Amino acid sequence: MNRRDFLKRATAAGAASAIPTAIRAEQHAAPPSSSPRSDREGWIAIMRRLADPVLNHAARRTLKTAMPVEQARGADRRPVTHLEAIGRLAAGLAPWIELADDGTDEGRQRAQYGDLARRAIASAVDPSSPDFLNFTRDRQPLVDAAFLAQGVLRAPRALHDGLDAATTRHLVAALESTRVIVPGFNNWLLFSATVEAGLKALGAAWDRTRVDYALRQHDQWYKGDGAYGDGPEFHWDYYNSFVIHPMLIDVLEACKDESPAWQDLAAREQARALRFAAVQERLIAPDGSFPAIGRSIAYRCGAFHALAQAALRRRLPDGVSPAQARSALTAVIRRSMDAPETFDADGWLRIGFCGHQPPIGETYISTGSLYLCSVALLPLGLPASDEFWSAPAQPWTSAKAWSGQAFPIDHALA
């Protein structure tokens, strides 16, 4: 019996105490059993499964009529959930569609999804479209306009140069319109900053003060050892990964040359993000599970946004090879996305952490929110020839540790 089958059977039987014994009996076995080729194919299959209902309906301008809205009892997220789906999916999809069409079957798929993404954005920002989305009412649109802008930053060819002139004008107007929303004194400052960085990338006027305020405040909120506070206080959740490190990295990459102070912060953030990626890799258990702590765990494997971004940028910590990161991320993606009832009969995501678990949906969670899980797939933006994809699978840190293999000791960031 292999480890994966044993863990499933042991969990189903409630025999958690038997797991360490079984793992010790396989001390020298490497948990990953898939090939580099099958890993990439599996990731693409998941990305397509996420993208198909959202992009196909958005491109046909039927997203509002077709997308179900699962939400907490008493909540009404219908005015904001569709932008959540478009923005969050764009942030995760962008690096993959940014790769050029190389004549392969995958290249043709990328071109197809790039076209769908551009048509979806065009529909979302066109005031004459039946799917014109809400960028100003309530506070939530600021969040998802920022994820949409992050997608633009991550795909300058596909989601900037590839837009027609009218769509670019409409997108700029939509992003600018979110300025009426006052961000909270927490990670929300980065949403404002990311919108401004997106406007800069689109060649529009951008507000340096909003960027500077967000960057300076987060530098002040740094708590040490790779972790920021979510505002003045530290929270045990995944927001350092959902939002803080990824948006700091992307905003600084887009804007750092505008200010010596931002260049200095970019250097500090590189070291902090590297340390945080090291922690994230160690959080992935041998069976691909991870702690269900903090809010917003319905974003599933999106909790590993920061590690996925580090892999995409080829900025992994010492002791974590690209193939090791791929194997760890593959395990956590499969564990959270392959669970029964994750998708409904029409292919839309359902609220849950592992499967369909409606009670974990906070009042701000709805169907569109769930598509933040796509950011775990960022390394699809690396070509298939990259070491991340081409090297044989390797055990990650916890898989080594819990099978009796040698593994590197952890060290705090000085």
C-alpha cells in the first residue's frame, strides 16, 4: 500500500495514531510518485477547470445570469461576487497566458485562454455590457479591482498590450473609479497601492501617495521573521500569503525605480518574502494537508500564494529546490482541489476548505471569492523546460522529516 492510499484509509477510519508508524516503515520512500510531465498536465487541468465557467460566460456576457451565488445566510454578495471571480482568476491565470504560443497543444490552449480573458475583461469594464461589473458600490470592489490589476502586472503582453484601445480606456476608468473607496487600516492599503501600480502599467496617471502610504505602513507593521501585521496587530491567518507579500512584491517591482526609499524597501522585502516562502514550504504536511487556521480558509490552496509566487520568480529559499517546491505545491493543490464536491454539477466552485463545507464561509465569502485558489498555480508561468517542471519529483521538508530522512534545520531571519 502506498503512502497516499494509507493516509486516506487511516483518516477515514479515524486511525490517526497509526500514521507515524506507517510512515516510519517507509523511511526512504519519496512521497511524490508523479512525473514532471503529469504534474504540469494536472495543474493545467485544474486551471482550465477553474477558468472555464468564469471566462466562457464572461466572454459571452452571461456571467451575471449564469454564475450561482453561494453565500452565508443573511448575506447579499450578489453586487460584488462577479468581480471577485474575474479579478481573482485573472491574478492566478495571468502568468500562464503570458507565455507565448509556441506551437504546442499547450501553447494553443494558452492562446485560447488569453483571448477568453481579454474578452472577459472587456465585458466586465464596458459600461454598455450586460455584464458591466460594480467597481464603486460597497467596499469590496477595491479588493478585486486590485487582484485584476495584479493580473495586468503579471501579464503585460497578454493583459495589457493585448487589450484593444477601447477596453484599455474602460479598464483605466474602472480602476480609477475605485478611488472613492476608503481602504481599511490594514492589508487593504495594498489594494489601493496595487490599483495604482496597475494604472501605471496601463500608462495612466497614478497616485504615488497611495503607493507610498501602503508601503511605508507595511514596513512599520513588520513583526519579524518574515511576517507582517495585518495592520498594527499580528493575526494567525494566511493574509501574509493571500495579500501582503505578493502585493508588496508586485507593487515594488512595478514602482521601485520611482523612489530610493522604495528601492531600499524592495531589498528588505526580498529577504522577508524569501523567509516567508521557507516557512510556507514547511507548513505542507506529507499528505498535502496544512493547518486550517485563521479566516478565509475557503480560499483553499490559495493560502500558498506567496510560495507559488516565489517559485514563479525563481526566488526560492536555500534548501528548497524548484522540484521540491513543485512536489509540495502539487500535493497541497491536489489535496484541496480534488476533494469530492469541491465543484458543483456545472463546474462552479463551492464553499469549503476540503470539499463542500458551507459553515466555513464567513459573511464576506461567496462563490466569486473562492477563485483566489487559482494563485497557487502561478508557476504555470514558467515554461515546461524550466527546472521547476523538468526535474524529477523530490520530497519536501515535512515529507523528509516525518519519514526519517535527513532534512535541514530551520533558522529565523536575523
